Amino acid sequence: MSDAYRQLVQQISEIGQLESVEAILDWDQETYMPPRGVHARAEQLSLLARLIHDRRSDAVVGDLLGQMNGAGGDPIRETNIRETRRIYDRSVKVPSNLIGRIAKISTHAKSAWGEARRDNKFGHFAPHLKELVELKREVADHIGYEQERYDALLDEFEPGARTADVAVVFSRLRDALRQFVAELRDAPKQPDTSILKRHYPQEKQAEFAHMLVEAIGFSFDKGRIDVSTHPFCSGTSPCDVRLTTRYDEKFFSMAIFGTLHEAGHGLYEQGLGNEHMFTPMGSATSLGIHESQSRLWENIVGRSRAFWEYFYKNAQSMFGPSLADVSLDSFVGAINAVHPSLIRVEADEVTYNLHIILRFELERALLDGRLDVDDIPEAWNAKMEELLGIRPGTDTLGCLQDIHWSMGTFGYFPTYALGNLYASQFYAKAETAIPDLADRIRRGDFATLLDWLRENIHHHGRRYRADKLVEIVTGESLSVEPFLSYLRNKFSPIYGLT
Amino acid sequence: MSDAYRQLVQQISEIGQLESVEAILDWDQETYMPPRGVHARAEQLSLLARLIHDRRSDAVVGDLLGQMNGAGGDPIRETNIRETRRIYDRSVKVPSNLIGRIAKISTHAKSAWGEARRDNKFGHFAPHLKELVELKREVADHIGYEQERYDALLDEFEPGARTADVAVVFSRLRDALRQFVAELRDAPKQPDTSILKRHYPQEKQAEFAHMLVEAIGFSFDKGRIDVSTHPFCSGTSPCDVRLTTRYDEKFFSMAIFGTLHEAGHGLYEQGLGNEHMFTPMGSATSLGIHESQSRLWENIVGRSRAFWEYFYKNAQSMFGPSLADVSLDSFVGAINAVHPSLIRVEADEVTYNLHIILRFELERALLDGRLDVDDIPEAWNAKMEELLGIRPGTDTLGCLQDIHWSMGTFGYFPTYALGNLYASQFYAKAETAIPDLADRIRRGDFATLLDWLRENIHHHGRRYRADKLVEIVTGESLSVEPFLSYLRNKFSPIYGLT
């Protein structure tokens, strides 16, 4: 067993290495690759994708897994065997040529999506999306599911999660948020967001964001920040974690909170066990848990009054005239203002989840056949009206805004909202474990919180699935209550609610 | 045959794609990788090296090659089949575990070399170098050779070249250069190089170098320039060619001519046939030919009076006070000054070749057993005295200066000097083909020369080996005469020789 296990680790480490190479090429494509390099990059990435798929479903891996008779009580072995089996099972079930067809169609779908956005014509994109939905249904059917098709796709990003459970949680969340948004709209105090639209020079924003990110614990010996059109965090090993951001000189929040968000992802990646590099034990457990870390640092910590009690003087001296006449309270109000808006990636932390719920409901209906692709624009607009009380004037501002579907990615969106819920659950627990946490933040001590996250979340890698991890850390299962009470506690003083 | 050929192209394209991925990772390591990322990078690169070696020597490739009965007169097929067979034959002859041992030992040798340099103790490095020499002898014996071991290693970098032929050419070159260096030393006029050591701000150097490189035809849609400790050019496809450079604010020449040098490599890479990407037909034919392109643009064009007749006013306005009182003639003299010096990478274009000849003679003697590793320092110093009339005070300034041997790279150095010879041969031919070439350069027209190089050299990819290519382009075989007469024509006015 010991020898077979060693061989298995060798096999899965090589898959992990290929995935990390893929991540570097993706990062390079978004940051430094010359514009005309895209054709060669597509070839390189397609070869890597095939190599990775072939290895994941390699009979050698299947044989080695067959030789594993339990893990002898060793949690590391148990994790690596379980997670390798999960990936192997998924991979062998889906025929290679189906993977290849999806990759090919999504290349065309992505460019059709771009044209559809440009021309505001959903019709350009619809035929490609129909094919992708059809193929992803096939994928789901090959993988299999107990209750509904969407389960099989959701499982790729949030292993073990069930659509029906998520739907129950989201339903409760939707009702509470709609009510809360209405309360805030009618609240006596309304933040003035115009102060965020003054002039904030890019190089000052970069310097300030770098300082914040370093202060919360991101190591620049093991990572870096670059510029890209769409911000992301690419973790290729715990010692090589790359964040990207983007700047708008006329908007304070984009780069600053965007970088804090990606740094939250980055802290998780840097906190994974170096000794388990390239194996499941050294990998993030789910996208939902990943998002919990980014949201925790971006919103719960980074948009808190305590955080700015420590950093605001610094911001004022960095940005001089643009913040000189702005009180700390006005500033904290502005960065937390809640307004229903059309674009998900620009949404505040309250309405953001309603954008996700909209996508979840449409995806689920698409997959089980209750919604036709051609009816997406109307369904989208109707849901926007229902959930946020606004209606996009164009499909570009509506159902064409996200790239995900053009890549054949269904089941990903819910993890964003799950991340918000997990973040609040974790943070509530951290507040009981570290009773003076707010004071520590007020003093610029972020290490205590980070250490707690490392010990309780990061170090576990994939040892526990998301639902289990939340239970172990907080003693509760997935729940909306901590998030709702966090919102109420935070927004009541800002909006003058009683 | 057609079908087998298509399969062969598919196989070799995938090898080419993996090599290009390797090149991106190497580039990244030298430019943007976080310092602590080195361990994961070593794992990724080692996996890629194994994948590439396995595919090069894959029995499938051998079978497909066996099915090729000639190329039906198609030069593209002929090239791809011949070069694939060459790589396949080399790869199957060398056992995988020998490759693995060399890779492992050279990892240690590289760090021992670093320590030996730091402490100026050749003894730290010697045991590792002994092992590497031993293993490279084994490699050469596996590959086989007609005349001497060194042939088998030289052939990796300069396919088809014979050590004995190179030795004859180098012997003639050595004698002529030693005499020429003495003539220049005693010449009536001596350039004043102190003007190059004034203050040249880095951002101005970067802007100026970017402008020069773009002017000679390097496309920034298909390439970029970054900073690294050791400058290099990484061509991952004709549409993705990356140069690096380094800056010294107290030395005009380093970044400017370094960038022109790498851009010369880059123009070759950008000139390779896009339609043959990732196959031998779309690859550079040898390192010697590669170096001929870098040297042609750096020295023959970039250090010519005609070049600076066009750009010098620009340089003066860019660098203001540092060049205001310097005449064009003084400037051209300074950038062409010849002085025997200890460090190869800092040598001028005349003495540079003597540095190469020294290394070639020592490598050849090491490989055939006439020289012991322990005797390298003394042999090096004696040869420096013989060839350049100077003696390094330390081994760090002597036999420890280059990284090549610590990587097990023997047979590479001669290609640098071969490049100088090829460059002069090509340029002499270009001057007859384009009779007003100097005038065109004086007017800033570099496109005519570049088009000629593209048509006569770049577009051929690996269709012709270096010796054959030189014959086809110039009607002559490898020769030192064009280089020597180029030197005499150029340096006589600068040094006031008659």
C-alpha cells in the first residue's frame, strides 16, 4: 500500500504541476502576452487541457486507486485518495471527445459573445449558447446525479453541495435582502458617494493598495500584483500567488477593494500547506470557501469602520485634496453605500447576492429544460425587476454581461454568494475566538485574524469539504443568519436605522 | 504517406508546443516570478523536460518516421522529416536516466558554481564539473561521432558543424585578431570612452532603446521588452517574442546595444514562418545563424557611423547634457573602442572572438581528455595571457565567469564566434544585393535590409543547415575574410590606420 500510495502521489502531483503551468499561461495571457500571441497560446492551452484530462482519467490512476484499502487513519492520505478518486470518477465518466467539443464550441461562443455584447444582439450568441447548454446537459448526464442535473455541474466547483439545499438557503436570502434593500432605500441617512469619484491618481492607488495588502499579511516574496482587464488571483503554488487589479482614477473603490478582494484569495493560497504542494491536501477545498476568504478581507474587514480607523489618516495623506474635507464617517458611509445596479461586478455587498440568485435560478431552469435559451433576455429582465426593481435597457447591460456561460461554465455563480455566507459564519466564530478582534484591527493587527484563518481553514487544504469545514469551524451548517445580522449591525449606523 | 506525415506533424507540433511552454516558464522565472517561487518552478520545468524527452524519443515518432519514403520533392516535408529524424535519433540514443542524472547534477553544480564565484574558490565547483564532463562524454559516446567527441555536442547547437573545420577557421581568426588588436593598441587615434560613463537615466535609455528596436522593425504587437539580470531573447512563436535587457545609468552601451542585440535575435524569430509554427520548418536553423542576426543588428548596423548619422541628433536631445559636447565622430569612436578585457559579455566585437576561441580550445581538450578539470584555472589564465595579453587576478574574473559549464552545456560557445563570421558574410552579400544600403541606413530605412534577411534567411526556417545556408545566400562557405575586412574598413578611420 505504501508503495502504491507513493506512486499515486507522484501521479497526482504531476497533474497538479500541469495545472499550475496552465495557471501561469492563463495569468501571462491576461497580463504580459503580446496581443498577437493569442493563437499560439490557444494551442498551448489546448494541449495542456488534453494532457491534464488524459492524466486525470488515466487507467494507471484507476489501478492505483483500486489498490488503496483505506488510508490507515492518516488524514492526509485519506484526503488525497478521496479527492483523486472524485476527480478520476468525474473524468472517466465524461468522454474525451465531449470535452473537446465543448472546448472548441466555447472558443467560438466566446468570440460570438464578444460580438453580441458589442452589437447588443443576443441573437449572435444564442445558437452557441444552445449548443453549450445541450453539451453541458450531456456532461451532467454522464457524471450522474441523485436529484437534478444541476447537481452534477455545481459539484465541480462546490464538491458535495446539492442544488436543492442551495435553493432553500438562497430563497431565504432573497427575501431577507429584498426587504433590507427597501429599508436602506427609505432610511433617514444616505451616504454621499460622490467623494469616491474625485481624482485618485493611479500610482497613488497602486502604492496604497500594495501597502494595505502587505499589511493584512500578503507576502510579496511569494506573490505579486499586476494589471489586467478582469481582476483575478492565480495561485500556482503557496509560494507563487499572483493578484491582478485594474485602476480607475475617477473611482476610489475599484482598485482598492478589488485588490483587497484578490488578496483575500491570495492569503488562502499562500496559507495552503507547502509540503502538500500539487496535491489535493495542498489545494483549496471549494470555490465557495475561496470566495469566503476574499469577501472576508474585502468587505467584512476592508470595509469596516475599525479598518479605516487605522488606515484613514494614511489615505488622507496619500490622496491629499480628494479626501481632506471628508470625515471618517462620511468615508465609511460612501464605501458601503447600497444601490440596486445593473452590473454584478460593480454591485455592493448587499445587492450582489441578488445578482447571483438571479443567475442561479436561470441556470437551473436552463439545465432542467424549464427555460429556453431564446427566452433568456426576457427572463433576465423580469428577474432583475423582481429582485432589484430595475430593468436593463439593453442585453449588453443585462444577460450578456458575464463571460461564464460563453465558456460553458454553469454551476459556478452560486459559489460567489455561498462565499458571502461562509465568510460571515467564519468571521462570527473568529470574533468569539478572538474577543478583542475589532480592537486589534483598529490597531492594525491583522496577524491574529490571519493566523486564526490559517489554522482553522487554510491549513486543512481539501481535508474537509465546504459544508463539513463550516460545521467543524463554527459548529453550525450553512446558514444565512450570520450574514444577515452582520449586515444589520454594519449598515444600521451608516443608514441611521434603529 | 500523406496521412502518416500529417500524424508526424501533429506529434512534432505538440513537442514544439511543450518547448514553447518551457520557454514561457523560463522567461517568467527571469522576469516576474516571485523570489520564493523557484522550488515550484523547478518541479514544473523538470516535468516538462521529461515530457519533451519522452515525446522526442517516442516509438510512435520512430514508427511514423519509418513510414516516410522520401518527401516527394516537397521541401517543407523534407525539412520536417529530416529534422525530426535528427532529434529522434539523438534522443533515443541517450538513455533517459543519463538525461535525468545530468539535470540533477547540474542543479547542484549551478549552486556550487554560484558559491565558487562568490568565494573565488574554483575547488567548490570542480567536483561537480568533473561529474558533468564525465557524463557529457558518455552522452557524446552514446550519440556517436566520426572524428572526435566534441562533434557530438557541437552538433546539438550547430547541426552538421565539425569540430576540426571550426578549429581551422578559429585558428586563422585567432592569428588575424591578435595582430589586429596589437595594431589598434598602437594606432595614432584612440577613442575616448569616458563619455559613455556619464549619466544616462534609466527611463530615457528604455525609451530610446524601445524606439531604436521599433525602428529596425521589431513588432511590439508580437513581442515585448522586460528587465532581467542576464539579457536574452525568448521566441515562443513568431507572434510572441520576448526580449530582456538590463540598465546601468553610468554606462550608455549596456542597455542600448544589449537591446539591439536581443532585437536581432527577435527579428529572426518574428521572421520565421507563422504557418510552420511549432515545427522544424518554422524554427531557427542553428545557434550560429541566430547569433549572426543579433550581431548583424548590434554591431554591423547598430555600431556603424551610418546608423548614428540617422539617430545621433535624437540621442543628443534624449540625453541632453551627457552628449551635448560630444561630436558624432567621438561618439562613434567611443561605442567602438577596442580593449582587451577579462569578461566575455563586456568585450568589444574584436576581442570577443578571442574569448570564444579560448573556451572552445579548453572545452575540446576537456572532452577528449587532454585537460583535467583541476587544471582549468591555470590553463584559462595562460590562454588569456596568450590571446589577450592580460591575466585574471581571480578565478571569478576568469574561468568561473560563465554559467554554461555548470549547466552541462559544452559545444555552445563556438556558435557565438561563428555568428560573427556568418553576420559579416551575410552583410557583405546584402551590400551587393542592395547597392545603396549604407545610404538607406543613413536615411533610417531598415526595412529593405530586414526584407532581404527575411527572404534569404528567416523564411527558410530549418530548411538549410547553417553551412548550406551560407553557401546558398553568399556563394561561399564559412570564411573569416568578410569579417576581417569588415573590421579593417570600420576601424581604420576610427583608429587613424592607413
